[in-house]
Amino acid sequence: MKFEVLRLGNATVLAAALTTAGAAQAQQTGWRPFVTVTPVYQGKGDLDGGGHYSAGSAIVRAGVSSDLGRGNRAGVTLNYDYTDYSFSDPVHFGGVAPWNIVQRLGVSGLLSFGLRDGWGVGLAPSLDWFRENGAEADKAFTWGGIVSATKRFDDGNRLGFGMGVFEGIEKTSIFPFLLVDWRINDRWRLVNPLPAGPTGPAGLEIEYRLDGGWNVGLGAAWRIIRFRLNKDGAVPNGIGEERGVPLFLRATRALGELKSLNLYAGLVTSGQLRVEDSSGGEIRRVDFDAMPIFGATFLARF
């Protein structure tokens, strides 16, 4: 088993995370369902030593959240990701694709409580399965959660901190992170665009509100996707990992009070692919050059 402290996580979950966070934080009365649908395309990334890869994803989030009054909130979200990887002559992987189709299925919860003097605390547990098609499900789950504390100031701005702890697929991951929702003025705002979770801690984004119902943002994050490999593959029951730092530009348009559309484009930098044996011992790691990423997320609340 490995033990790792994450200092800073992968871009295929970026768009869904952007809007799911917004859904969970929206001011609501009673239980309100929401759904997000996100297509994502990662363009060609050249691999060290020769060859390249790309990936296309479909990401769905569906759940309910509620304002329980007195600063208390609750919610639950079902998570599903489907990513189809395409490799071309990956030399350091012996010319053979290290993995193909990877899926995530999981559920996460949210409980937050308002305290005195503007303070609040939160708990967000989750249970997920990350696996390539053909992998054994009982070897592919990750579980854990986030604890956090935030301070709301008189002007509505918030600052806080959190800690994530996740166990699964032969690794324990622990990471601290900052929580920021700070309105600089009527147009500028600094926020966390991504919720912390099993794929890494949150990022930071500077947002600017345009006239006409649009706002744009520029941000960065650190994402890791770790999954169990096919039991009949080149590394039976092994582990695959994709990591990188996505730098992104986002544009969001509100479609009435309950719907929105997010468009984004960016680059995944500092990228790396890893293959480990069934116990987490590293077999191969390959860096890849900056690769483009494009996506769109449609969010609907009901």
C-alpha cells in the first residue's frame, strides 16, 4: 500500500466539477434536484519516447440538495464518468495501449452546519469505483471524505480550509486545501472552481462578470485519476494513473434562473501516465507534452 500527501489533480472531470459545485452552493428552499451533462475532449498529447494519446469523455452528475435553514445544508450526488482513451504507438508502453475504456461510478454526500459568528463546518463523504472495462469491481473502489471549516464575513465573502482523506486502489491520499469565495468588486471574484474529492484537491479561478449575462474565468487545478486495470490485460489487476495540471478558460451563460451553460478550453500541463502492478509497485511512468482540452457542461436545476 502507498501513502501519499497531495500538494496540489485530471482534467476529464473538470467541467462537471465546475457546475456541480455551483449546484451544491446555490441558495435553495426544500429539496431541489439537479443534473449536469458534460462532453469533454482531450486532444493529442505527445508521449516521451514516442507515440501519443487522446481521450473523449462523457460525464454525468445527478442529485438533490437542500437548504435546511439556520445555515445548515445537505445533499447527495450520483457520479458517472466514461472515458475512451486512444493510444498510438506508445513506445515506453511496449507499443501497446496501457488501457482503453475507463469508467467511474460513485456517490457523494454533503452535510454542512452553520455555527456562531459566521463560521460553518462541512463533511462530504464519498464512495467511488474507478476501473477499466474488465477490471474486478471489488478491487476498484475508493472511499473517504472531506472535512472543512469556513468563515463568512459581513460583506458575504468566505474563507476557509479543509482536509481530504481517501483510501483505495493501493493508496492512501491526504491533502489540505484552501476554500475561497471572495468578491473583489462588482465584477471580479476569486473562487474554487473545483470541489475537492477523490481525484484531488480544489483549484483556484479568477472570475469576471460581463454584461449580457455572461461571466468568464481563468484558473488552474491539480487532478489525478487512478483506476484498476483489466484483470486479463498486460498487467493483470494492475493500476493505471493519469495526472496533470489543467489550465483553463471558462465562459458561462445563465439560461434563466435554473439552467446554465459552461464552455471551456485549456491545456493539460505537467502530465504523466503511470502503470503499477496489482500491489501498487511502479512499473512504468511516462510524461506527456501539454495537450488541449475542450468541453461544455449543461446544468439544470428543477
